[in-house]
Amino acid sequence: MTDPLAAALRTIPDFPQSGISFKDITPVLADPALFLAAVERLKAPFSGADVTHVVGIESRGFWFGAALAERLGAGFVPARKPGKLPAATLREEYALEYGTDALEVHADALHAGARVLVHDDVIATGGTAAAAARLVRRTGAEVVGFSFFVELAFLSGRSRLPEGIPFRAVLRVD
């Protein structure tokens, strides 16, 4: 039997550029039952992990991340591109295939003793999620898990994440 979440995942060829097969999750977001099922599957492996905060990575990590935080009884902390947050921030740069990028969180959003679940919609090469984990650790908080709706396994992003931290992807694309 086909997983209804996998069946709803749409592949858009040549987006955002030629040669890329974009995995579009918006059909899941548009269907309340599928969205709820996705959030519940994201929550299940972390429901006993005493998560105090979910860090959602800009911007698609906000979609499931905020709902996941609510379900876990945790706070939600956005990890945003530089210049998007209004108060004092901490910044973590990371390498891209060509150049660098960065993420920021409010400097007072996390603290020592916080137990953080890092979430994004998709893990591809893993650079953004690894940067988010470094940023969380710089606050003194602990990363207790990584959560993704889709893992593009053929890009080996999981291998760039710190070892020994639980990893969950609802769907895996080989």
C-alpha cells in the first residue's frame, strides 16, 4: 500500500534550475489530514525526549516546525537568514557549493539546559542543518534531535550532521 504522504509529494522537474528535480511538499500542506499526519509522524520519535524548543530553519522549516513545537509542548525558535530578526542575534556561516550563507537566531532565544530539536522540511546536503546545530550549541543548549519531512538520501546530507544525535525523516527519496 502506498504511503499517502509519499503519494502527495510532487516532483517538479527543472526547478529552481535546469537539472534539479524539486520535491514539492505543498500538496501535503494544503490537505489538513495529510498535514496532521505529517506532524504526528514528525513528533512520534521525539515525544519522550523532553524537547524544550524546536528550531525551524528558514523558511520552509517554519511550516512543520511551529506545529511540531506546539505538539511537543515546546517553544519555537526561527533560524533565519541574516538581517531578518529584529533583536540581537548570533550568526553561523556555512559553506555552499559556490560561496557561503548564514543563519541567525535571537541571542536570547535559547539558553544552557534547553533541549532543542532542529527541524527543516528537507535535508539535502546537510550544510544548513549542521550550521543550525552549531548555532544551537553556541547558545549552550543541547541538540537532542534532527527532524525532516523529506530526506534526499542520494545527497548524503545525514553524514554531515553530528553523530549520535537521533535523526528522523518521514519520507526518504533514494
